[in-house]
Amino acid sequence: MRKKYAGYAELNAGELEGRDYDIRVLLGSHRTLVALAPHGGAIEAGTSELVEELHRSCHFSAYDFHAKKRTGNRRLHIRSTCFDEPRALSLAAEALFTVTLHGYRGEERKTYIGGLDTSTADLIGAELAASGFSVDFEPPSAIEGKYKGNICNKNRRKQGVQLEISSAQRRAFFANEDLSSANRGNRLSSFYEYAGAIGRALRRAETTVCVTEMQMSE
């Protein structure tokens, strides 16, 4: 397998949008809240479906880089610290809160929570835990989301949240624990509970910031 692409311009020169991947931008009524799946489709399966659900049920704006090659989709993985696709950057730059959804290989049902927005990360972690999901605030350094150039941190506040969801947890969102593209429409209650927990946390975070800004302006 060839080396992964260093950035979007290089990927776009080597792959064909519409054939090898799609990019979906879904504008919601809550445009200050943005969920992104920079490694969606067949790269980190299940993440596209989660950002789509956050758009549908919570009215967030959403971004999905959706890989769909027959084979070799992993090579379409652009590192989060180098993810510079223009539509993703534009959507994130307008937002107050961003959450990126990723997948990692792991056989324990767990979500690592990282990023520079630690207060919102705490809210998301609390909501997920209250819904029965296992969370960990100490991700490995490679997936901690602390670099300021990470796409999760490129909103108006220069801080966001990165969720890394294990393979086992993502499988548990779908019938028969099957992550194939043909089965990802068969979503279990845990899928909706997970998305709902993220939605509640981000709406609480937005309310807190708005109240603080109003108090400061008085």
C-alpha cells in the first residue's frame, strides 16, 4: 500500500471525488455546533453515521469525508493534524464548538476523549458515562487531539473535542455487530443513545458560553 496522503491537495490529485470518496456538508440550524467525520465511510466505519445523526436529530452542522473505494480506503486517511480539506476548514472556522468523531482499533467498548476544549470534553464524557458508555480521558498521545493544528481545534474558539471510538464500541451500534456498509443502516438503540449524549453535552456547552458572554457584556 502506498504512503498515506500528506494533505488534501495531494489526495485530490491522486483520487477522484465522486468515485473514490464523497464529501458531504450538512448545514444545520445550530451552525455554531459542528460535528465532523474526517475519516468517514470505509476508513473509520460508523463515524459518518454518527455525524449524520447529530445533524438529523440535534440540528448540528456536519461534515463527512466519506471514503468508498472497493479496497485500499486506509490510504485516504489524512492525519487530523494535516486535515486541510477546504470545506471542512470553512465549516469549522464558523463554529463555536467542534467535535470530531474517529475510530481506533480496540476490542474494549471504550471512547477516548481528547482535544483542547477540556470543559466541553468533560460534559461529553459525563453524558456518555451517564448513558452507560465507557470513557477514558487519557488517550494515547497519537490520538489525544491536543495539537492546535488539529481539525478539531480549528473553530472560532481555537479549541474542540476529539472522540476516538473503539472498533468494539462502533460494532455495538449496529445489528449483529456488523460494520459493513450494507449493514450500517441497521442501527441499534445504543447508536441513538450515543449520539444523543453528545448532542446534549454540546447544547449545554453552547448555553454556558452564551450566558457567560451576556454577563460580560452587561
